[in-house]
Amino acid sequence: MRRIISVLLENEPGALSRVVGLFSQRNYNIETLTVAPTEDETLSRLTVTTSGSDKVIEQITKQLNKLIEVVKLVDLTEGAHIERELMLIKLKATGSQRAEIKRTVDVFRGQIVDVTTSVYTVQLAGNSDKLDAFIQAVGTAGVLEVVRSGVSGIARGEKVLSL
Amino acid sequence: MELLSGADMLIRSLQDEGIEYIYGYPGGAALHIYDALFRQDKVKHILVRHEQAAVHMADGYARATGKPGTVLVTSGPGATNTITGIATAFMDSIPMVILCGQVASTLIGEDAFQETDMIGVSRPVVKHNLSVRHPDEIPEVVKKAYYIAATGRPGPVVIDIPKDMTTPNERYEYQYPKKMKLRSYNPAIRGHAGQIKKAVDMMVAAKRPIIYAGGGVVLGKASEQLIELAHMLGFPVTNTLMGIGGFPASDKQSIGWLGMHGTYESNMAMHHSDLILCVGARFDDRVTNATEKFCPGARIVHIDIDPASISKTINADVPIVGPVDSVLKEMIGLVRENSVKPDEEALIAWWKQIDEWRAFHGMRYEKSDTYIKPQEVIEAVWRLTNGDAYVTSDVGQHQMFAAQYYKFDKPNRWINSGGLGTMGFGLPAAMGIKLNFPEHEVVCVTGEGSIQMNIQELSTCKQYNLPVKIVNLNNQALGMVKQWQDMNYESRHSQSYMDSLPDFVKLAEAYGHVGIRIDKKEDLEPMLKKAFAMKDKLVFLDIYVDPHEHVYPMQVARGSMKDMWLSKTERV
């Protein structure tokens, strides 16, 4: 099952490589990984999506917790949560395609953020499925380039991951 | 406040940490540190002949005392040579701090002479590693390293020190921190009371209970509590290879160690048990055999300081995260107060069954008229050292024979590389122990394969007068490899034959020690006596043993715990 694990990490050199190293060392799977500093500059927030049996996920969270620089972590998929991924996508857009793409972008609530006579660059945020669906809707033939941020997530409601 | 250079701060920090010996080898990037070492006499440095040996020496010391060992090496090859030693300590949770020189921070990343990314290289085999980014951080970094290495589940910690952090003429205020607290690292200090209660209720209700005690008992200094609890409950106790000595072998409730080469009665008792109390062990594959066939009728209580060791390979019914000594102490209290006592009738029947297994096949081997048997060498060493020596071993058949036939009654006496299985560990580990316990007998049981992996340390032994006794069970082959080839590869002895062995007697003499060759049965006991009488000499005993001997019992691959070979022909 797919899981979203959110980690508060000491914002120190080498901390990220320890997390990434752990996954490869113990044969765990990383599907997406995002990391950036938080409002507290001594901490980074890292979000990793992974998949595995309950036993494997339990080991992943325990092993992550063992890393000295991991301050706290939560498996967001255990409760209600919001997940978002940002995609920038360059599409071939000439002739009648231009109006068609514009309509699809509107349906998906995306924005065209750059335009040339033959290319649209579209920005789209949402959960990963929505981004996949957009690519399918516009058709892979017209896709020139795709950049996805990987998943960021946060728990719904009052629950917070902080010190 | 005092002003000191980075190098002086490093050595002062070691002094303030109470470090007496460090083991190492100098080189360019560590020279400021070596100069600081020269200008004081509190911290003594032992110069090895290869950096791997420095780590094993620190490791031997740490295993015998429970205190962290300390290593100092230079950058590049000095650092990479320590990796096998660090991985050895990591697998067995041994506390240790490794100080590595590094090229100047201004050169890092430029492929400078003797530059290696030691932080990156060591990452998978350390509990943690730290890099010094400013000289004034040094006292705090050192304190942090020892704190992390020695608390919780212990392990090795590397400190990477770029040369410009130790420049002699740049001085900073020195103050060694008294305490260390990290917001992201809080090892458990006691187990969950509810879980402990639940466990005790299950334990007293059990009909066929067994205590499976691991290296955590030794590392966690919980031997006394384990003995007390076991005696109160009357349960049989089996130790892992790492837990040997944690429960006295001569205690009537000891049924020997378990797993691949464990006793018949231990493996049988595990398999047929209805309750396993696992204390500081990790259900290693050399213990469980095939996990899906593991102890089908047993419920499992698992005590460990490391939550990641619980339910990793075998699911625990009652997990208890905490230091083993405090958890056992709470259990003792509960058992004492509990109105329900262990089921005496069931225990009598259970012990009857275990005694039958023991009678059917206790630890035994076939004697020979022609050959010296490796097992009888160990038995003789046990007798002649009154069962009270520190015994280190290398890896292979001799390791198993030593663990099977030397009966350890105290913890911290059996010193071996259990997890990583590092050949070349035994001699330097013995040296580290002898240096710190000069009055005590220290025996290195080895083989002619393993000893050659760190034999250069005979030179270090001469320099520092370390009169260890080396018992070389010479079967002129890589015995364990050969055994597997006999059993699984129709005796095709691919590369397991040690051709052109050196004359170990002459070799020992060349290094300034005493060498004795024993190849006749009748010489064994008198020669061993002679060797042990030479208190101030290192004696290398080159003992020619039966080259065809196998280690038994041996679990059948991919079987359950009860599936064993008991000899070359008997399989149960």
C-alpha cells in the first residue's frame, strides 16, 4: 500500500543523505521525495511516498526514527490528510490544439504560465492521480516535458507535526 | 577560559571523557592531532600495524568493559582501513568512537591527496557520524559522539576532522560540556508498565516456557537480573552466540546456546515451547532458521532497547521497548508480588522432556586415537584456565568449537564477531583486552586462515608486551567453508584449502615471541600447561587438529529450529 511519511529533520548537512541511504541500504522503495526548510530554520520537512506491506512500513518508520537527525515523523496515510503535488508541463500547442488545451487546463483548474506560438507551459497542482489524469487527457503525444515536485502532505484538522 | 588549538582541544576532550588508551596509526591529515598527543601523557596511544586492528583492539576493550573504545587514524586509506572494524562493531552494537583525519576543508571535493568521503563511506555501518566544521565545535562534537555511542543501543560513531580544524596556532576557548541532550535522540529509559504486566501474566501461565537471552543482556549489564528472574521462574535459559556468559553455562537451568550450531536441547526446546521470553536478542537468521517454520506454538515476549529490532523478522506478541536490566527488574518485582505462581506441574513435565533431549544428544563429539580433536583442545584450555579466561575468537569452525566447549559463567568473557563474522578479529581484540587487564589470562582461539588476516599485529604485541595466548586450531583448510562444501557441494573444495602455510613457530619467533607446535595427542595437555605457565610471553600454539572434523549440531538449511544434523550421518 502507498504511504506518505512526513519527517521533521534537523536542518544539517548530510541529514538528507542519511534518509536516502537508509532506503537503498534496506531495500525500501522511494516513489517521491521532497524536502525544504521550515519556518524554524533549524528544521527541514521531508515528505517521502513509499509502498510496502504493513511490516515493511513499520520497519521504515522505526528505522527512520533511529536516525539521530530525525526529530519526529508521522505516517500521514494513517489519518485524514491533504496531499498535493505541483507539475509544470510543456505541451505542443498549435492551431486547434491551443483552444483544446486551454479548455482542458481550465477543467483541471490549472494555469498556463508561459506561452509561445507553438508551446504552452502549464502549471497544475493536486494529488498525484489528478496530475496523471491531466497527462492522459491532453495525450502523451503532445507532451514535450514534465516536471513534478513529488508529494507534499499535511494532516487535516487540528493535528500538527511540530516540536 | 583556556585557549587551545583544535588538536589540543581534541586530546583534552578525550582526557576529560576519561579515555586512557586510544588505538591508531598516524598520517598526514592527523599530524596536528598526533603532535598534540605527543605533548601530554594522560591519553596513551597504541600504535598498531594496520588500522583495522586498531578498531578491533578498541572493540575488544569495549566488549570486555562495556565502555566505548577509541580509535585515531588519518584520512583516505587510514580511514577506509577501519571500515571492516567499524562494521564489525556496528553489527554487534559495540560502543566506539573513531576519530578520522580529513584533508583541509578547503580541499574537500577536489580529490586531494588521501581524500575520501569518510562520512559517506561509513554511513551505512555507523550509529552516527559527525563532521567538525569549526575548531571551536570540537569539545561538543566529542561529547556528542561518546554520548551517542554509549547510550541506547550502543554503536560506533565516526568523527571526521579536516586538517584545518586542528591548526596549532589558531586557539579557541576550551570548555568540555558536562551533559549532552539532543532533542532528536531520546533512548527509552524504562519499559511500558502495562506491557511488562501483560508479559508476566503470560509467563506464569506458560506450560513450556523458555528464556532466549541475547547480547543485549551482556551489553545492558543485566546478567544478575536475568539470573534472578530465571531462578524465580524455574524456566530453561538458552543464550545466543552473542549472549554467551550472560547466563552462567554451569547453572542447571542453562541449556546451552541456540541456533545453527546450538545444542540439540536448546533448539528442540525453542521449537516446542509455548512461550518465548526474548531478552535483548534480535531473531537473527542464524537463530531462527526458516522464519515461516519458526516455533509454531510459541507466543513471544520481546524486550529490546531498539524498537526496530522488535517484530523485524519474527512478530512479537508483547513488545517491550526498554533497557533490559530495568525491564527485568520490574518483572522480578511483579513475579514476587504476583499471587499466581508459575505452573509447577507443567514445568516438571517440561524439564523432564528437556532432560530427555539432553540425554538423547547433549553436546558431544567422537574421540579419536590418531587425531587431536579441536573440541578437546578447547576443553583442555577451559580446564587449564579454570573457565575464567577472556576468550576471543576469529570466525569459522574454531569459533563454534570455542563457543560450544568453553563453558562461560560470566558475561563479557566471550569476545567474538557474531553479526558480521569478521576473520582477523580475534588477535587484535585479545590485545585490546590484555592491555586493559594485564593480570588476566587472555586466549585467542583462531584458525590458520583467520590468524593470517591480522598476523602483522604480532609486532604490536611485542612493542607493548601483550602476552596473549594464541590457540591456532590448524586443520590446514578453511574449515567452515570446507564443511559447507562437504555438505552441499559434494566435497568440491573450491579454494578452501590453505596451501603453503607458513611455519607458525618460526613466524612467532621472528616477531620475538614463543611458538609451539603440537601435533601429537599426548603432547596437548603438557604443552598447553607449559604455554600457560609462561605468564609474560606471548605463546603461539600451532595445534594440528583433525582436518576432517565438522561442527555439529548443524541446522538443516531452510528447515525449522528442530531440523538438525547431529553428525555426518544422523539427521533429525
